[in-house]
Amino acid sequence: MKLRLAGAQVVTMDAKRRVVKGDVVVEGSRIRSVEGGGGRGRTGKVFDCSGLVIIPGLIQAHIHLCQTLFRGLADDLPLEQWLAKRIWPLEAAHTEESVYWSAMLGAAELLLGGTTAILDMETVRHTGAAFAALEAIGIRATAGKCLMDAPSAPAGLKETTEAALQEAADLCAKWHGAAQGRLRWCYAPRFVPSCTGPLLRAVSDLTARAGATIHTHAAETPLELQIVKQETGQDEISYLDAVGISGPRAALAHCVWVDEEGIRRLARQQTNVVHCPSSNLKLGSGIAPVPEMLAAGCRVSLGADGAPCNNRLDAFEEMRLAALIQKPRLGSDALPAAQVLELATLGGARALGLEAEIGSIEPGKLADLVVLDLTGPHVVPEDADIVSRLVYGARASDVRHVIVDGRVVVRDGKLKTAKVEEIRREANKWAGTLRTRAGV
Ligand SMILES: [Zn+2]
């Protein structure tokens, strides 16, 4: 099956950062060609994209789909209270069905807003239901069950080390590589204070053996650093490195409170940092030193985190904020638009271990594409720099079509793979149920 997206302005994000006027041809799940000038072969299906802009699907490397139903239920709290009073009780209240609809709601918002791939951390139980939702709705996802085995972990979510690892390995065997490779597995220890050293070491070994990814949080608040120092005697980034949670297979969300030595270590190990600007601002966590990390050679990507600390899952919002929040600190030339667009595409691909497959529009790569209509007043004039228009001007509502793995999942702004009305109804119902069950 061939699909020709004809006559668009194509922002390729290839090595030369070419912007081409022409056609993108998709065959099966992959990009067959990018044809400047366009209009040659007319076989297969043709989408007229004249006047539209095609970008690589945006990638968010830190998302909690299981929290989408908690949107608006945990506002204006610092991280520790946000977790203990709201998020952990609500996660513990989840059922198979509520996890399924939470994932559907989040994935619908993500796809409609131009995010085609995510690194997702689910809760402790019912992760199979989240995978079933991801399989049905058609987003590309690397997801994993949250692991919490430390004595201080909340009672409703705590598991023994053995039980946590056994279920994770079973789910990995079932879902890693499912849906023709669109779904992948990550081992997802929540963060150092809720995990034992033996669990973290085992995660490192299991990840390497399965060719999977590690997804965790690090250095989000000064209190977290203090706890880790008390418990391990080490700085958090060096402790993680010591237990094998580092390197290109690992993605650490936040890294707000890292010093120069930590940054050098992250760069040396090529550990992925996932910057979550909205979440860091809303929880009052701070501003991650992203320009310093990039200058040191760190791998950086972006993510919206979960709905209760954002409250949107909007990649355009994260791009714009990532650029803006550095400027009062370092000057208006800090983190320019072109660099931010790299974080949301190529950086995300690296965090998912998929840099050879996604993140740019090039022949042979997987066809994860977003077609934007940039004719609204907020993105005019059209001859302004295209990257500036994408990072500083564009919104999720400018998304017209979305293709994942060669399949059209959003057409003319409408989700094709699920009924949004049904998702809304079930999400409202299950959010109410969870509030009652959790008593929040
Ligand atoms: Zn998070």
C-alpha cells in the first residue's frame, strides 16, 4: 500500500536539516522517498498537502498515561505532597478498566496533538491493560510497569523485589516488540527512594538481556537528593550509575538538580535526560540546566510527564516552554528554536533507542509523520522561518493528519482508530470511580 503526501513543505530533520518542497511517499510502514518538486508517480493513495507542512512525528520521552484520569485532581502541591496525598492513592485505586481508559484518553490527546511516539511509565498493576489500549489506538510506545519495592514505598503500591521483577519480565516477554515492533518494553523503577539497590541492579541486567529501555525519574527536587544521599551516601546520579541505571539504554526524567560533575557523568555515559519544563514549573521543582547539558554533550529529549502535573500532554507547549524558560537565566540566545525541535524529534528517538528508525523524515525510516496546517493567524506570515513558526507559534490544534507506522491515525483533525466520544464518556466515569475509591 502506497501513500503519497503531495506538495507540502517538508521539514526533514535529516543530517543537513533540509526543508524540501515536494512529496513524501510512504510504502507499508516506511518512508520510501522524499521527492523535491514532487508530482512524479501517482500510484496509490494521494493526500493533497499543498499549503501544509510535514514534520517528523513528535516524540515525548516521559509520560504517565495511567495518570491521565487524575488531570485537575492534584493542582498546586509540591512534589512530595503531590505524590503522597493524591497520585499514589489514585494509582493504587486503579482497575484494569480504569488503566485502559486512562491510556486511551492520554493517547488520543497525544495523537491529535502530533505526538507519535512516547516513553511511558504505567502504575504498579494492570500494565497489560495499558498495552491493550496502546495496541488499539495506534501510537508508538515504549511502556513499562512501575517498580516500587523499598520499605518506604506506599503500602498500596509496594511489592516484593521478586514479585515486581517477575511480573515485569513476564510483561516484557509478552509486549516487547508487539504490534509489528510498534510497542516496546521499558523497565520502570519509579525513582531511587522507592526502589532497593538489588532491584535497580536487576533492572540493569534484565534490560540489557531483553534489549529494552530503562525509564526512571532522577534529581527532581533537593529533598530527593537529600534522601538518596542519606540512604546511599552518594550523589543520586553517581549512585544510579553505580547500580547500572545509566548509558544510552537509560532515560532519566527531570535532572533539574544536577551539578557540573553530574552533567559530565551523564554526558560521558550518554545517559538520556528527559526535560519536562511544564511539570518542573508547575510542581515548583526548578529549571533544568539544559543548555549546559547540551554544551557538555548530553543526550536530551522532552516530555509532558503526567496530566496531573502539567495539565496537558502537548509537545508544542513543551517545545515553546523549553526554549522560553532558559532565557531569563542565560539570555535570549539560550536554547534557540532549532535546538528545541531537535530535542522533540531526534532527541526523543535516541531516548527510545530508535534513532535509526524514527525522528527524521528520510527514506527507509518508519513513517511517523505529522501534517500541519500553519495558516492560522498565530503562525502567519508564512515566509517567516519555519522552525520559529513550529517552536514558538504552532499549537496542537494546528495538526491536520497524523501517520504512525505508515497508518493514518488522524485524518482532518479526527482520530480514526478510536471514538473520542466513547473515550470521553468512559474517562469521566472512571475518574469519578477512582476519586471515590482513593478518597481524594
Ligand atoms: Zn514522571
